[in-house]
Amino acid sequence: MSLAMPSIVGALACQKNSFLKTLQTVVMSCKEYEALSPSKEKQGKKNAQAKEKLYAVEFKDTVLFPEGGGQPSDTGAIILPNETAIEVQQVLRQGLKAVHVVPQPVEIGTNVTLKVDWDRRIDIMQQHTGQHLISAVFDTYDLETLSWSMGDMINYIELPKKVDDDILEEVSQKVNDLILQAIPITVTTPDEHGGEIDTSHIPDDYDLSKGIIRIVKIGDLDANPCCGTHLTSTSQVQGVSFLHQANIRGGHSRLHFVCGSRVSKLLTSYHKILKDTSGSSLSCSIEEVSQKVSDLNMNYKKSQSRESSLLKELAKIRADEVFNIFKNKTATLATEYRSDNSAEYLTLFQKELLTLINGNKDSGVNLTDSCTIVLINGDYKSGTGGMVKIMGPRAEEIQGELKKLLSNLKGGGKGASFQGKITRYEKGELESVLRYLESESN
């Protein structure tokens, strides 16, 4: 049975008519699917799917767009003559071919109906056409779109610099005005493409001598090569909303945006979050959230400042007590323990103690050959572990004992110093350590 050559990417049914939802066609090729040069990140996923065989199917023509041009692939279904539906998980471009990835083989020569996931298609077209429109308006401000990305909800374009808020507002207004004007969007495929057509973004594996360059035109406003599926009027974009900017390498900026039905979806989602937060967490109206959060943030900073002051005061009091214990020779080993695993308090305590020792040279207190201090924090219940620091002549002896008592102690040091991290306390370990240190202090 001789089958005609399949349509090439650039002249697929979905590209000729982006509003076509189904297509009757025939299977031209079916073979076991092997991913091309999977990245290390995707290798794990591939191994996880090793038991599930996938197949690469090529049709005479397709209504499902293959991933490319910054646009995700369509998904959909293959409807067999017996009305069995096979899920199309992904469509890939391999050179000039559109390859459909499916979970089961389909016999070559089978007449089938391809059906696109229309909700996904129209959403993708709104984002992609919206991006063309946004970029066209930014071009009038000499702000070239360097790249773009379509997310599951939020998209972004990369611009050469951060855009001032007043310019953003202008561009937003112009874009949405152009949407209301219902400007026709057309696709042309010139027989010859000369120097006036920018082909620099055409993939290297797309054979221009055999392929087709598609020019997407938005009225007289914009004309750019693009392989993707697009709307037929700016009115179908429905609306565009700019979100936030993020500074990236080289002073460039990523401007995040949504188009079409995503505008209302995102608004609804954000409103729910805001409503839930204002009601359950802040006990205020939505309009008062900004001021409430500002007040809470100010109070939080004040609380942090008070806590730091109190910790410093406590550290000084405890350092005085320990210094006097050493000075009066009540003990030559002391332990300073705190249950939270923040290093802030122990650092303050150490600083205060060393200040006292260095400022009272004639006291006979030193951490070289007379006194030993053990700093330790954390607890079992939190599951976050802690730290330990030993300074003094008994450092080597004590760290040896602690390593016996703490199964998750890692660290090192030599002579009169040891510092370690406890990744986690096992049940009963901390109590054993504190009992041991107390017994050695007496």
C-alpha cells in the first residue's frame, strides 16, 4: 500500500486553520518512541516511565500543533474506526515532521479522526497572539522582546531593561485598545523569503530549502515569522494584564503577563487568596489588607529588635555568671544550653564571655589551659538538630564523649577548639549529653 507524503510542519492543517477542531487523516508511520538526547533533569522521569512504552505516530496531516516557537504542543485524542480514543500526550517537531506521542501503537494505513483539546488550544492562542501584540507595541518604544516564555498560568517577555511604571501603563492601555479594535490577524506564506524576513530565530534543524516560512501579521502593526497557531482577530485575545517585573542578568527585565481567560482566572484566584487572608488571618476587610500587613511588618521588626536586645542582655548576665564561676574556681567546666537552634544567642554569649576574659587578664580565667566552655543548642521535638562548640583544654576529651552520645554529630577541630553540627537528635540523646556535661561540671 503506497501512502502519500505527509504534510510538513509549516503547512499542517492546524497551521492553515487554527480554529479546526477535528481532522480525518491516515496513519503514515508508527514506531516505538525514544526521547532524543534527554537532559539529566529529565533522565529520572524517563527511567520512571521505562515500563510504559510510548509510540511515535505520524499522520498524513494533523490538527495537533507540535511544540515550537515558544508555544507548547497541543494535546488531544486519536479516534479509531471503532470509536476507541487514544490520548495524544505530546506532539513534537522532528525536522519537518510532526510526531505524536501516544501510549499504544496504531496500525499504519488506519483511517482515524484527530481531535484537539480545544480549551487548551484557545488558551494557548490567546497567550501567544497576546505576546505578539504586546511585543509589537513595545517595539514602538524601542524595547525589543529578547525572548518569551509561556507558563501554565503566567507568561513573561524579556526586555532589555526595566520599564518605568508610567510606560507600562501606557503600553497596557494601547494593547487593550488594539484588542477592542478587532484588528484582523492573517498568516502569509511567501514563496520566496529574502533579506527582509528575519529568519534568525528559525531552528537549525528546520530545512528552509524544503520548509515554509509563515508570517503572522497583525493588520499593519506587526509582521513576524512564526510557526504557531494564532487567533484571527485581536478581539479574540479578550484582554491583557501586566503583572510584575523581575530583574535578571545584564540589566534585563522579565515582564510577567496574562491574556484572555487567564486574566479572570488569575483575578478570581488572587481575590480568593486575599479574601481568605483578610478574613481568617488579618481580621480586616480586603481594602485594609495593605495597611494591616504594613502595621504587622512594623510590629514584627520592633519585636525582633526587642528580642535581640533581650538576648544580648541575657547573654551578658549568663556570661557574667559563668565568668565568676571560673574566676572563683567553683568549676573549670561550664555548659550553656538553649533549646532553640538559632546560633544568635550562643554567638552573643561567646562574645560577652570572651570580652570578660580578655578584659580581666589577671583573673586567671582563660580558655587555653584552665577553663572549658561547652555551647550547645537544639532539641529532639523540633527535629531540626542543633550545634555544639567547645573551647578549652578539655575540648578533645569532651568532643570524643559527645560523639559517642550523639549519633548525628559531625564536626571537627584540634587542640582547645571543636565545632560541630547535630543534624538531628535521636530520642534521649540530648538528655544524656546534658547529664554527662552536668556531671563533669561538678
